[in-house]
Amino acid sequence: MRILTRRGPALVTLVAAWALGASQPAWAQGLPSEPIVVGGGWLTIGGDVSATFSCAETAAEGACAGDAGFFNYTDYEHSALRMLRVDVSAAVRATDRISVLGEVRSENGGRPQPYALFVRVKPWAGRDFDVQAGRVPPTFGAFARRTYAADNLLIGYPLAYQYLTSLRADSLPASADELLRMRGRGWLSSFSVGNTTPANGLPLVSAFRWDTGVQLHAANDRLDGAMSITTGTLSNPLVGDDNAGRQLAGRLVVRAGAGLLIGLSGARGPFLARAATRTAGLEAESGEDTQTAWGADVEYSRDYYLVRVEAIVSDWRLPAVAAPAIERPLRARSASIEGRYKIRPGLYAAARLDHLGFSEITGSARRDTWDAPVTRVEVGGGYSLQRNLVMKLSFQHNTRAGGRLTRLDFGAAQLVFWF
């Protein structure tokens, strides 16, 4: 309660907005509640709209500031806690076995961008097996398939899928000293090899972009598996290839019992752009510019409870350019646990504990983690005005062992509608 009372003005405003929406559900009944189906099912159109607003209190900006620490900054250079996002998706069923699926997305009123576009082929009518080609759904990780606001228990994102490290695909540090200078600066990092213009870094896994390639998917009553070959990597999904090879990724989910799911994921591929590797004097397909990641996740649900745990380890390999050399691989470890409890029909409470840590490297003057470790706690809940219209409220507490701002708290509210 001590932390909450320090953020009083911002949270009072958000609670008032919550109460106003929750007390007037009648207007929501006129909104569409199902996808639009045309021609007996040959065309299906759906949509997803989320409006998110947050307040943070800082000494410099006052009681309703933005994300001055860039804790919720995304690889599209927007704050995940201050965003208007509109998604429109369509599925065209060409035949009983061939479909074309696509989606466009707009953030904060910007020009709509293609998010997904792929062909899905089901070779056998009686089997749960399909081949997808194009800008395909993610293969790696559990949260990667729940990135829509309607699927997220809270408002913020797990650190592994959103928080920006200082590493970049188009630029790399020449030495350990250069990398250590960018600790906690992933929102605007700069290095001397490759593109020297300051820009945002990479997350462990991008939740805001899908990769381009081919994916195979198969499932039965006990197992659900997928494998993919794509042009980009988990941290840097691409449309056009700009690196020295392809990423191979796989995921297996086991239905181990009633309400229990266990998932394992893996991926490996080159993440550095050719221009950066050429500047570093690295030969193509040398294996010195790869991202390798492993993930494990568990979900258990029973009665009114839902618990999810996910852990990800990601290794990046960078070429040695100058002394003191960067110790390889650069490792990041992420762990999160989240849960939900249904209080009554339409109302739930949720919480998430999240940590992102990094391996150590040795510079000229000190030995330290190559990026600043981050911990996040978020608590909140949601209320359904109708089946497909939900209001959420949350409080998020962030701490970081480095960077310009080491602590920042947010109160956030979100309205989510989908059909």
C-alpha cells in the first residue's frame, strides 16, 4: 500500500475511468460480437482494437508522465502502455484445403502496416497437419501466441518479448568497453561498427513482428508441434533477407493431463545484417553472428485458477573486433510467472513477476553484466462489459540495475474490443 499511495493522483484518475466504464455497459451491447462472414465462409473478417493509457510519476515530469525510463518501449518505437492499436484480419478460403490469411495493423494512428500474410495448405483432410508459407505465426515460445491484448491477462508484456537490450542487428560494439557503455540504453544505443546512427536495440523475442518463411504444424490429442525456416531471427524478424542465412526454430507442446500443458522451444540463426558483418571483417556463414535460444513453459488451469511459467535463455555471438574482446556468447536469461483468479463471471484478478538477467563481460576498468538486469511486477485485473469488450486496470513496478532511470512505477488502464 505504501507504493500505491505515493502514486495517488494518477491512480485515482485511472480508477475513475474504470468505474465510469464499468457502470455504463448498455452502450456496449450495440457492438458486433462475431467475425464478419461473407459468401458462406469463403471470406472471414475480424478485428481487434485496444486503447491503452498510463501514468507514471517522476520528479522531473510530475504525476502523469510518460515512460521516461523506456521500460515499456517496443521495437516499433512506441510505449506498450500508451498505445492505440487497431488490427484487421481476413481469411480467404480458396478451397477446402487452401486458405490465405492476412492482417494489417496500425499503432497510434500511423499508416497501417502488414503484420501477417501467409498461405495455409492442409494436404490431408482427415489429419491435423498444415503447411504455412509467408509471414507466418511465431514458432517459438508460449506468450508469442498470446500477444493480442484480448489474450494478455494484464496490460504490460513479459520482459523477454518486449524489453529492448542494447544489441542491434545493423551495428555492433567493437569492444567490451563499448558494450558496457550502453548498459540500460536499449531504447537508443549506438556502436562504432556498422550503422553508427543511434537507434533502438533488440528484445530477446519480438512480440510485435512476425517472421517470413515456411512453417510445418501437426497435432493430435496429446502433442502439438511446429517447425519453421525463416529469414530473420527471434529478436529481429524480417520480410526481406539481410543476413547470412536462415533461422531454424521448433516447438513441442505436451498435453500432460487435465489442464496441464508443457512446452519446449528452440531456435538458431544469424541475426547480424550483412553490412555490419562486412564492416567487422566477418566472412559469410561463419557462425559468429548467431542468436541461439531455448525456452520452456508450463501452464496449469483448474476451476477458477490459471498459472503460467515461462523461461527463456538467449545467446548472441558477436565477432571480436578490438580489445578488450567481448566474451562470447552474450547470454540473457528471462523468467516469468503469471496467474489469474476468476472472482466472479466477467471479473478476474491477475499478477505477473518477471526478471531479465545478463551474463558478465570484462572491460578495461570493470567486470559487469553486459546489459542492466530488469525486474518487473505487475498486478491488476479485468472486467467484461460484454463477451468481447474488456476493461483492464493494472499497476506496474519496474527496477533496473543501471541506465539513466533505475526505478519507475505505472498505473495503466486499457479497453479491448474484438470481433
